[in-house]
Amino acid sequence: DGRVVEEHTGEGKEWVVAGGSSGGSAVAVASGASLASLGSDTGGSVRIPAAWTGVVSIKPSYGRVSRHGLVPLVNSLDCPGVMARSVRDLAMVLDCVQGRDIMDSTSVESEKIDMGQLEGISVDGLRVGIPQEFLCEGMTEEVVEAWSKVASVLEEGGAKVVPVSLPHTQLAIPCYSVLNPCEVASNMARYDGLQFGLRGKASSSTEDMFAESRAKGFNDVVRGRILAGNYFLLKKHYQEFYLQALKVRRLVTQDYLSAWSQVDLLLTPVTLTTAPTFSTFTQQDNRSQTATQDFCTQPVNLAGVPALTLPASLSSNHLPISIQLVAPLNQDTRLLRVGAWLEDRLDFPRLVIDDSLETEQKIVEMAK
């Protein structure tokens, strides 16, 4: 938009990670390589990369976008999400990909998104909840300040901002840590080298071919989840782990259902920190990173409700800080409307892409 944003000033100006698993999709939008992109969100895999790269994103209500064609990880949590440079671009793409799909029994019919509803918006009288449990250990002061700043902007616009409680938030990570490997173990069983995936060269027996295919096709993280999932699903452990996790998931969902009787939207951070440097990120294993950075995003997947992320400000070292809006099930349009209103007032710097015909012709000539 004409403003110049300084390069981030991290230690030694080491490069920072974009997050995952949809980090590539986020970078494609942030760098201007694409107008929008798709990703899969199981516990924050769309929203966290979007937050760390300074683009907007939406994890729609479960079932609003078909999962057909998506490599399944956790069927009951997986949700295709959209990333774009603006909320209005986000709405246009979501309108194109949403709706019932006969190839996905969990997909549902969705009303067309009226782009006109994103203009002339008012938040006067909107009830916005601030979940107290989301202010957790490890959250930086700058993230808290950005969260408070957006709450103040909404309040100044006429919204009523009130504290709410989601008491089982702390249990979301342990719950996810059981449900995830259980469903991964089930889903990955199809990759046996016969019908799907890489096929090993072992020919001495079918079992050897299975073993080689899966050993070469899965990395340590996936193999670890498969082993853990099969352990949790053993008959003698089923009730102790898997069944208990399902009960906890119901409690998390009930927290959100109770909150909607008090507020129309929830306002939370997306991550506890800005994008970490590569050296910092690799100091912890995958599980530890998940338990830390997914704290604000995983409960949303467990409840199946929609969430939108929006860059709010830049940190002291010039990295994006984003906030998250959460709405009741199938109230995705409400998210987009409030998101568009906030976007206009937060005035976060955006990359300007020269999409003139002259530039396109130069690119074509360079390609030749």
C-alpha cells in the first residue's frame, strides 16, 4: 500500500519459519506469488502460518468445505481452509469452494456469500467475548498488547467487549494428543504399498513389503503417531485413553456452546509469539511445538466452529502479530463481516502487487 516495512531484526537476522503444515500456502500469498491459497487445518495448520506471515485466513465451519481430495490426517478435525491478502479476497474464494459434495458425506449446503454484506458494516451492539483462559504462560507482551488493541477498536466501534470463560481450554491439547494419533493410525493403515503410497522393493513376503513401504514412506513423526494411536486403541486401553478423550472433546465443545448464549463472537490471539527463528524452532520436537503454539487454535477444531485470523500489528522486530475471531457453527459470514470491518480500521501494511498488463507482458517475455 505504499508504506515501507523494515526487514525483521531478529538475532543475526536469521530467517524465521512460516509454520505448518500449510506454511508453503501462506508464503505463496504473503510473497505475492498467488492471490489466495488453500491449506488443511487440523489444529491450526492454516491459521498459524497465516498469522506468522501476515495474511488473513479462515478455518470454516466443519463440513462447509468438502474434504474430498484432501489427504486425511484426523477426519473428525480436518478442515480445508483459505488464505488470502484481504478479507474480501478470502470471502470470494470461500464462496467458490464451499458447499455440498456427494463425495464427502460430512459436507453441508452453505448459503452464498453476498459480497455486498462486507460493505457498510457496523459492529454497534455486537457482543464480543474475551476468553480468560487464553491468557496463558509463554504469551509475549506484544501479543497481549495486540489482542487488547483490537478489543479497544471493537469497543470504540460500539461493540460490547466482555470476559467469558472456557474452563476446559487447558484440556484441549491433551485431548488432541490422543485423538490425533488414533485417527492417524487408522488413516495411515491404507498406505500399505499395494493400493496407495510408496511401494517397497522387498519381495520375500507380503509382510516384508508392507514393512519396507511404511518404513520408507513415513518419517519419525508419522511413525510415532501411528504407534501411539495403535497403543491407545488397544482393547485394554480404549476406555482409558480414546473414550476419555472423546468425553473431554464434548466438554470443550460444550464450553463454546455455553459461550454463545453470552456473546456473538470470541476474540483471541492466534499464537503465543511471533514467528520464531529456525534455530529457536528446531530446539523443540514436533510434539512440544504443537503443545506450545497450538494452544489458541486447537480448541476451535475440537468444537468444529469457524475461525478467522487477521494481522493486527507489527512487533518490535517487524514481524506480524495476528488475532483470531471465532463464531458459532455456520456463522462464517459473521466472521467475514467483522473481519472486513476490523481490516479497514487496523490498516495493517499489505504487499502491493503490480498486476498491470505491461508487467504481465514483461513476465511472459522473461519466461521465454
